[in-house]
Amino acid sequence: LLGFVSLSQYSAVDSNPLSLYVMHPFWNAVVKIFPTWLAPNLITFSGFLLLVFNFFLMAYFDPDFYASAPDHQHVPNGVWIVVGLLNFMAYTLDGVDGKQARRTNSSTPLGELFDHGLDSWACVYFVVTVYSTFGRGSTGVSVFVLYLLLWVVLFSFILSHWEKYNTGILFLPWGYDISQVTISIVYIVTAFVGVEAWYAPFLFNFLYRDLFTAMIIACALTVTLPMSLYNFYKAYKNNTLKHHSVYEILLPLVSPVLLFLLCTTWIFLSPTDILEVQPRLFYFMVGTAFANIS
């Protein structure tokens, strides 16, 4: 913590048009509702708890991710509305906590660390919750594919902070804002059209589950990764990198890679086929361990 505090000087760049022209004006209006005595960390924690609530709400109605499959009892439509609204509220609170900190002149390195820790842990909650819209089975994606998609999200998260570690600037990823708004809309739409609507192909034989998978992978490969490498390259050309040896540059990526290798090895060598038997618990374990090391 002392090392983090001594090195911490928050500097962020947000170039996402959705964020700049839609969400930030909205958050600027929302933050005025909060009293100035309300601690920013409480706003951060409240938003995080909404994601946790969504996770356990879906765990009750869809414990094994079969609820959206044909011939299974589906999640009640009203639950999707609740999940959609709470997801958007959590996203909103995550957007206004920093504004509240600056508004009340209470920004601290500890607050940044707290926000980072909860953001890293939140990744698993919203990924696993959105999985219930498609689930597993003939119309969904396998639990192993979702495991890989979870890691795509986790590596996208750590990549933006790897940028900050090396450049001194946190370039906020475009995918986060787009995904949160899209996910919230998908939940609400599901409440009105039912999960059966996602069974049908939307283009030729390309199913919505395939679109879900393709969007996550494409966003990581065409937006997050290229922008991270480009920002790193700019810092290198401008001689503003914070670290210069290969060891120091790559150090933040070592622990996540090791965790991925260990967890994947566990999946393939598990005598009880743990991912198939307890996918939700396994995802939770991966996300919690990732939050601890990131």
C-alpha cells in the first residue's frame, strides 16, 4: 500500500465518444443529487454491491446456467428488468464516484486503490450474470467458452492498468462503457421478448450467442489491445516510459498469466470435471483470485 501511495498520481484519459458526449453529461447531473457529506468510497462500494446482488439473484434463478435453454424453466421476466436497472445503476455509481471525490475535494490514493480493487472484482460479476441470457446447452455457449471469454475481459482490464503502469496515464478502455450500456439494454429487452428470442439466428446461421462471443473477442483484439500497444509505443517514442527493462515492463502481466495457466490446467486435469459440475463457483474463484493479484 505504501508503494502504491508513493507512486500514485491519478491521470486518466477518456476518449470514448459515448462516454464524453452522453455519459459524462449524465453523470455530471446525477452527482449533484448526492449530498457533499456522502463519501465517494461509499458510492463506489454501493455500485459494487448492486453487481454482487445481481450475481446472487441469478445464482438463485439460474444456478447452473441452464435456465435459458429450451425445455428448462426460464428466469422470470421481472427479474431481467431488475437486473438491467441495477446493472445500469451500478455503472452510473461507478461513473460518479470520482466526480463526487473531486466535487468534495476528497480524492486520495487510497480511494483510487479501493476503486481499482472493486473494479477488478466486478469483472467476474457482470460477465457471469450476462451469461445467463444465453446460458449453456444447444442454444448457448459452453462453460469452457465462457471461461475463455471471462479471461478476455480480465486481460482487457489488466491491459489498461498495464498501460498506466508504463506510461503514467490510465487510458480508459472504450469497451467498458459500450458493454455496460449494451448489457443493460439486453437485460431489459430480454424481459419483454423472452430468452427464446435469442434462439433464432439474426444473420444467416449466425446466432445471437455467436454475436455475444464475437463482440467480446473483437472488442479486445480490434480496440483494447491495439490502443494499448499504440499508447505504449507513443510513450516509448516520446521517451516518457516509466520503466525501461523488459522485466519491469512486463512484470504486471506475470501474475495474471500464471493464474490463467494454473486455472486452465486445473480444468483439464480435474478428476471431478470441476468446470462442468460447478461453473459458477469456479468463475467466482477465478475472478476473486484475479482481483487479489491485479
